[in-house]
Amino acid sequence: MKFLNLIVKNAFRHKLRTILTILGLAITIMAFGIVRNILEVFSFSESDLIPGHLITTHKTSQMQFLPYSHIEKMRQVEGVKAATYGFFIGFRYGDDPEEFFMRMAIDQDNFYKIRTDWEVSEEDIEDFKNTTNGALITPHLKLKNGWEEGDVVTIGSDYFETLSLEVEIVGTLAFKREENQQLDMMFIRGDYFRRAIGQEVSPELEHQVGWIELLADPPDDAAEIAARVDSLFMNSDMETSTKPVNAYATAQIDRFRTIITALKVSSYLMIGVILLVLINTMSMVARERINENAVLKTLGFRARHLITLNFGESLFVAILGAILGAALIWPGIILFKALMPFLGQVKFEWITLAWVGPALVIVGILASLVPVIKAVRTSIVDGLRTVE
Amino acid sequence: MAESIVQTRNLYKEYIRDDMRIPVLYDINLDVPKGEFLALMGPSGSGKTTLLNLIAGIDRPTRGDLSVAGESVAALTEGQLAHWRATHIGFIFQFYNLIPVLTAFDNVELPLLLTKLSGYERRKHVEAALAIVGLADRMNHYPRQLSGGQEQRVAIARAIVTDPSILLADEPTGDLDRQSAESIMTLMSRLNSEFNMTIIMVTHDPRAADAAKVVRHLDKGELT
């Protein structure tokens, strides 16, 4: 602590240079924080999953539909406690390319038996069941668009471009998982959607679904029950692929694997950039203070004192950059979300700071190595001869 | 005869530059009694600063014996030597070498940061040292706010604040105008006469050397 005064004053010896260094560190840390928070969106833990939750898609491609009749057959399979289905409708909303939210059709009579990770009041479930063109929306979408229950909204589909549906908002559907609470989504009744595409696109579509969700009981036998389900449709033209949701989610995330890897590599490179910025500053410090370090040594300062001074200065600048950078992460995420709303669920994760803290200490140590080695190795006589 | 605070016997120093051996000091035998004010004079390259550096423990002799303040300096490790310098040596540089971002007070306090003195005790020592050099009213000034003579006074305060056994000065007036130089020499004479401080000063300024009690000359590495 006795050296704190000297450390702080040394750090601001060249104010402009130090401020630019701190700003450089802060911006890089902000970028690092945003990237790490985006990566958090792609992560999930076992605790987020519903025990025994299975997803069935067409074996050939997830884009192909399954017969509606499969659902009832699956309900008869031993170990299948409940079955429901879903349909992906689209993202785009209106003519504005910036305006979009995810829309799905769900089985109004059964979804809540499986999707216990969603929160819908019993009253809203009843309204959903009793309103032919009823729709549930997430609280975030409700807030964003200022929609109220009873409002009628016209939606389209990305796949069936001629389709136009009028839906009435009857309630809210919230995600229990905190990371998903910022999502903008709408859920309409599956039977209403199937009937509409059957009438407007192709009659056979009325009898098809996008995917089927099952609840295996007991959950520990999920894999065995999934195999039993798939064997039921083996060698038919509508073979199925049933997987536990974690395997399904992993497969979905694998589709983004290259992007995730690129983001991870970018985040590590940012640590490298932070290191280079600080090393550059500390190298200049090392050059400028050769004479001064020799004077301090003449006064009796030992290697450990010079290490304290140089490491302290490096860490001090790094900490200032980290504090400013960490403070900018949240506003940065807000800006980021405003520019790219499709990643609306990105939010500030405290875990990011757990990355920034140790990384900065390591960077501080590494960046101080150059001046420390220079200070300790240069003899007093050579140091005193150096003209600054 | 007073006890010797500096004693050298056959002190020899050479530097190696690009595989060439360059002798700088030849068999220096010197005794400096406690309370002495010695001026080492000589032309550039005569080895006077090298001799001062050896006595200060900031350089090591190639061979020969060197005892300062009762310690065989050459036998000490780097760490021991640093501690020994902090305790026994006060060093005054030609170009003051103050830390520009620290006030006069903070500069003088620097050597005391290596001691176990409390903040209050350090303050008392610093105030006393600055009062001795006549800068009690400038303790919150930065070096850039002081004249050359005042900067050198702060440097002297920094050198004496730990009450060292010996004060070493390398061309202390070399960067000063005549008036400031005289003022600095008056101060150093006072430190020697009033506080019985042993001073060894390197200079090539005869007027500065006049303040010393004893003048020795070095020429081509030999004491004459």
C-alpha cells in the first residue's frame, strides 16, 4: 500500500496514452463480454430440460412433415405418457424486414401436459381452447408491440407465403428458463393452422404436423421408449426419428457449431488484443523508466519493489479498463439487440465477469513482464547512463 | 586519527566492452575518515565516477578490497547490497533524478518507504530533511515547479532523510548556474560541519572542490 501513490501517479504519467490504453481495453472487454453473452444463448443445462421429454421428427429430414395420425398411435406405445405436436409458422411480420417474431402452432389440448417449462395460467389455457383463432404470446412480445388480450392480429407464414391468418390474443405464455424470457414468440392453435393450410395451400396438409413431442414414463427409460416409438413406423414411408430433447437440442446447436466456434475463437483473440494493447503501453514504460529504475535501485529499492511497482501499474491500468469495459457490456448488449433483434434473448450474464476478472489479472501479469525483466536486469550503472 | 569509514586496498576495476578489457581504476588505496569532506577531482574518463559508484555499492570491483561503513561491500549479494545502500548511502546525482510525477515531499519520502517507519514518522523525517535544505515551504511542489538549485536541494533532502553513514555526490553542481552551485556547496559544507556527515564528492569544478576539506586527484585511473 505504501507504493500505491507512486503506482497511480506513474500510471497517469502520460495521461493521453493511459486514457487511450484504458479505452482500448474497455472497448475490447465490452466486445468480449457481448460475444461471451451471445455464446451463453447457445448453452443449456440438464436442469433446463423436462425429464422424459422426447421429440419426434421425420427420419429423412426435420423439414418434412409427419402424419397427424402418428400421434394417436404413439399414445398407445408403452411408456408414452402424453403426446402433443407443433408446427413452425414463420418469423417475418409485416413488410418491415426488421419486424419479426417467432410463430408456432401448438396442440391446444395437450401442450401443457408436456411443456411444463412454459407457464400459462389455467384461465388462459381455457381461453386458448375455447377460441378457434386464439393465440398466446410471450410477455416480452406483448410489451414490445403493446398488444392486449382481445386484440386481433393478422399474421403470415414464411413457408406458405399466400397464407394470411387472423388471430385473437387470448393470453400469455412465459418461459420458465430465465434466458428465454426475452424471446418474442406467438403460439396459435394447431387445429386452426392445419385447417387453414389445408384450405389455402394443399388439402393433405390439414392432416400433417411439423413435429411430435412425447413424454416418456419413466424418464430414465426415455431412450428405450424412443426406440419403441420409431420401430412402430419402421419401413413405412413416414419413418420417424425420436430423440431425447437434450440430444435434439445438441443437434440443433451443432448446426451453428461453426459460428459458435468462430465466436469462441474471437473471444480468445480479444484477450490477445487486450494483452497486446497493455504490453505495448508497458513496453514504452520499460523504455522510459530505465534511468528512473536505476535511481530507485540506488536508493535501495530491490527487485521485489520494482516488480510491485511495475506489476501494480500494469494491473491498475488493466483494472480501470476492465471496470469501464464491464460497465459498457450491458449498454453494449442493449445496442446490439437494437441492431440485431433476432438475437433478442441475449442478456447480461454475471458469468462474463468471472471470465473478465481472472483474464485481466493474467494479462496484467504478462504485460508487466517486459518492464519487470528490463528493470531487474539492467545494472544500475547502465541504467544511470541511459538518457531519457 | 579518526576511524576510516571508507577503506580501499588495491582496488581495481575494468569493464568488458565487445570482448575488450578496458581498465578504469588501478590499485586504488584510499582511506576516508568519518566526518571527512573529500573532493575527488580529475578530467573526464579518469575514473572518479567509477570509484564513487564502487563506494556506493552500485557497481562491483574487479578485484581488491573495499570496505564501507564497516562492510566488505563486494561480498554482499544483490539483495543485501540494496538493503545496505538503503541504510548507509545517500546519493546525490548531477541531474537530480527526481521522480517528476511526485511532489518534493513524496520524492524525499521514497527511501523511507523501504523502512518500517509509520506514516507519521515518515512525515516527521521528511519535514525535517526539507527544513534542513531550506525547502519546508515547497514540499507540495512538483519538480517542474522548482528551479534547478531547488531540485538539487530536494535531491539532497532525499539523500539525507534516512540519516545515512556517508553522503556521495556525483557532480552535484554540474548542471547548475554559479549562484545555485555556491548555494548547494554551502549546504553541503553545513551538512559536513553541523551534522558531521561524511561526504565524498566527485567534481571537476575547482570552486566546488574548495568547499571540501580534502581534495584528491584521479588521473587515468590512478590516485595521485
